[in-house]
Amino acid sequence: GLSQPLNAAWTLYGHLGSSYRLANVDEFSFSTPGVPIRAQSSRDLELGARWKQASSQLELRWYRSALSDEIAFDSNANGPYGPGTGANINLAPTRRQGLELEFKQALNAALDLRLNAALREAVFQSGPYAGKDVALVPRQTLAVHVDWRPVAGHSLNAGLNLVGRQYPDFANTCGMPGYATLDLRYAFQAPKLEWAVAMANVTDAKYYSQAFKCVAGQPSSIYPEAGRRLSASVTAKF
């Protein structure tokens, strides 16, 4: 990796590397009988730029990863319960690449704005699904957060999250709809304790981010996400 400041505001950076991972217990314990899962490997390249001036920060990052033997669940694979019942397998070579933008702006001493946007592509490079998208990878995401500190010790955060369409299957025979959620959180900071209450999915949106099959052109094997939910927490600092 290299990082080079150009001036007081701009910095360029780059990273070249390789990595691997082994199947975890959930993966190797639910695989095709008699077919061991090989280690996944990846060759990674990342280029980016950071800009910071006064109360503004901006970072733009491009990345590309070429993966061999990526470990994933295939609902059509021969599994422990029989042919076509699904199993964790090694995929044909895949490529994941994308562009990510992160922006932070202090609007005043009490109000901050944060934005994260991403465009990504995950496709098969060869094999029976060559040119198809890898399942469960949305091509676009956007998150906008506002942090407000009205008085000392009190903070309120609001976050809007937008997720684009994605495919539940490797053949891309049907699509899962995009969705949007709104989250709120209030916190009171005492000297050694933080008291907080949060509401996730404020609008009670009905959506799902996990599905594994297509039946008659529609997503199936759906795992719906929770609706509106409220939580409270106390955090102690030592």
C-alpha cells in the first residue's frame, strides 16, 4: 500500500494485495456430500483519494477483487438432503468491483451530515453462469445520516438507507425489489454512562434482503426482515 499527500487538502492512496479464507462451520457442515470446500482466494486492487478542508471531508474509492473458489450457498446444488436441495459450494471465478463515495459535512457546531454511496458489480467470469450477477449483491446503495446535538450531552441521529434491486439466484431469472428504511436514535451522555433509545425501520417498511430461489419468475425461499422495532441500551465506560 502507498499513500501520498499532494497538499494540505488532498491525499492519494493505493493498495495491492491477496487474501484467502477458509469455510466456517456453517459452510463446511452443509456442503455437497463427498465434495470438500476449498479455500477461497482473492487478488485485490484499490485506488482512492481523500480531501479534507475546514468542516468538510470527502473520500472516493475504487476497488476490484478477482476471486477464485468463492464460497457461497447455491440453492440448486446437491446437498445433504438430496439432489437440488442446496449446499455451500465453491463458485466458478468471480469478480467484484465498485466505486464508493463517503462525504462528511459539519453544517454548524451542533449539526453534521454524512453520506455514503456505492456502485458495485459482482459477476461470474466463467462457468455455467458466466456474465451473470452473483446473487444477493445490490448494485446501488445510499445512506444519508444527520447527527444533531441540541445541547451538551444530548444527541439525535436520523439515518435513511436505500438499497437497490438484486438477484436471489445465480441464473438471474427473477429480481428482488429495492427498499428504503429510516432509523432514529437518541442518546444522553453522562460522565461514565450513555443512555440510548433507538427505533429501527420507523416507517414499518415490509421488505427482505435474503431469498434463495425463483419460482415462476418470482423470488421464493424468502427471509423477511423485521418491521418497526424499539430498543434501549445503557453503555458504561471504564
